Amino acid sequence: MRILGFESSCDETGVALIEVQGDAPPRLLAHALHSQIAMHQAYGGVVPELASRDHVRRVIPLAREVLRDAGLGLADVDMVAYTQGPGLAGALLVGAGVAVSLASALGRPALPIHHLEGHLLSPFLSADPPEFPFVALLVSGGHTQLMRVDAVGDYELLGETIDDAAGEAFDKSAKLLGLPYPGGPHLARLAEFGNPEAFDLPRPLLHSGKPDFSFAGLKTAVLTQVKKLGPNVCEQSRADLAASTQAAIVECLLKKALLALKTTGLKRLVVAGGVGANRHLRETLDAACAKRGIRVHYPELQLCTDNGAMIAMAAALRVQRGLAPADAAGSFEVRPRWDLAELSSP
Ligand code: ATP
Ligand code: MG
Ligand code: FE
């Protein structure tokens, strides 16, 4: 069967087509993505109303592009999947509206997907997919969580951030350094030339003994340093501050991921979400996990941030496990706020 997946939870419109054949690993036939980053950059962040309008403009052309790339037509689509939440309500409504309308016109089922389940299962799109069970470190723009994952649809929250997400910490610090939105990748690039020990930045909750995180204090500390350095700051000091910020975030993520692996006794770590693209994070996790006999899996670099492929993949893995209701949905609702652990059966 072929599943057409739609993602529109924030500022990326994504569409993808995946083929499922029996128990074989689902195969990505085609995917297309439009990022609104350039449009929101002038505002320093995502403007929800503009995001929704742009999804409306992009979604149908992207779906056409995907079908054309796959050499297939609408009649070849057996199921439609879409991001139901969490995310921006208006943005979610665009993808959900298009997906459910299309499914209903085709007489096919429409499967709502949890956006974070998409991120979490995105490493299954790589050449070397993980095996269950594993610990998942979900590090995105809106979430920072450690989960125990025993199977598709079986997610236990081990710990999460009590304030900002890791991606948010990257973005807010980058903004203070005068870098464009979203600052994560820009800060990472600047950090390449910096000394990570130049500034002593806080690592809140590092020794809490629990797999939790707190990044709000880091942003305040970066602000203090930026003010101290003043407007005529030299390029090297900016790079040093970027490197020190990145080092603080990565150390927190590393320590807590290791703690979760230790307490669960699991030997497999899956990293997902936009911050999973960070090179320093990958190198640090790889080195620490290699020493402990732990395997680490990542999504492909370009599939760390939002995309349609991960939504179609989550749907495909659900279908293979009998976790997808076969009836066509006539109506729909979006869930801007939605905990992933709610997906697990009690
Ligand atoms: P959520 O999935 O929680 O709803 P989101 O969809 O906005 O949030 P993602 O698309 O998964 O989040 O990730 C975007 C985040 O990843 C941004 O904060 C961005 O700065 C960060 N990011 C992307 N690449 C890198 C990188 N190389 N280094 C650090 N951060 C990065
Ligand atoms: Mg985004
Ligand atoms: Fe996301």
C-alpha cells in the first residue's frame, strides 16, 4: 500500500509518499519540502498567521510534485496521513483539512499522526534503522524529552525540560549574538571557530539525578555576557560565546541521555528533532556511547527538522503493526497541545 503524508505543524510544509509491502522496511518513494524560514526571518520568529497562509499556497503543488517524482497518480494512494498536533492550530488545520478532504474524495482512510512520533520514528528512514527497545532523546524547537520506547506507539516519558527546549536555547542565544532566525545552525557554525571553555556558562539541573533539563538560565547568562562584551565585540569573542553556549547545551543533553540509558539498562539511543542535526552533539554522543557499548541512531541530516517523510513513515509503521484504523475519516480535529505518552495504551 502507498501512504501520502502531510506535515504542516509549524513553518515547514512537507509531503511524502511511502510504500509499505508486508513486513519489509517501508520505502520512501518521494518527498518534497518547502521551508518558510526566509519568510519569517524578517520577524525574528514564526508568525502563525503567515505560516498558515503559506501552507495553503504550498501544500497542493508539493503533493503534485511528490506524485510526479514517484511517477504515480492520486489513484495510487491507498491512505493519507497528516500531522494532527502538537503545533500551531491554524497551520495544523491546513494540512489536516487538505489530507482529510483528499482522503474523503479518494474514498481512502485518513490517519492522524502525532508530530513527535514522526520525529521519533524518523531514524527508520535511514539506511540503518534502530531496533526496539531504545531510549529516545527528542531535541526539537519546542520539546526536549527523554523517552523509553518499547515499540511503535509505546512511549514512556522519562524526563523533559522544565522550561525552554534545547532548540529554543540555541535560537534565543543565537538571537542575542545577532544571528538570524532560526539561530541553531548559525550558532553551531560560529561555534566552529570558538573556544568552548572561554565562558563559564551554567548547566542547570546537571546533577539533579533525574533525566530533566532546564535551559532558561543559560539564555540569561548569555545575555549577561553579551552585555558585558558590548556592541563592539570582536568576532573571536562571539565565536567563543557561541562555542561555550553550544558546549553547555550539549553537556546537559549528553549527561541526561547517559543517565536515562543507565537507569533503563538499554543499550540503544535514538536522537531525533532539529537539534539532532548538531555536529558537536553527534560527535559527543558518539564518543561517549562508543565507550559504553551503546549504539546511537540519528535521522539523516536533512530529515532532523520537520518534513513529510517522517509523518508518512510513522503512519507506515503503524499500519504494519495494525495500529491504523481502516475507516475513512469524514471529519477531523487538530490537537495543538498533545502529550506523546498519551499514545501508549494503559
Ligand atoms: P517541535 O517539533 O518541538 O514542534 P520544531 O518542529 O520547530 O519543534 P524542529 O523542526 O524539529 O523543531 O527543529 C528546529 C530546531 O532545531 C530549531 O530550534 C533549530 O535552531 C534547531 N536546529 C536545527 N539545526 C541545528 C543545528 N545544526 N544545531 C543546533 N540546532 C539546530
Ligand atoms: Mg521548523
Ligand atoms: Fe518538529
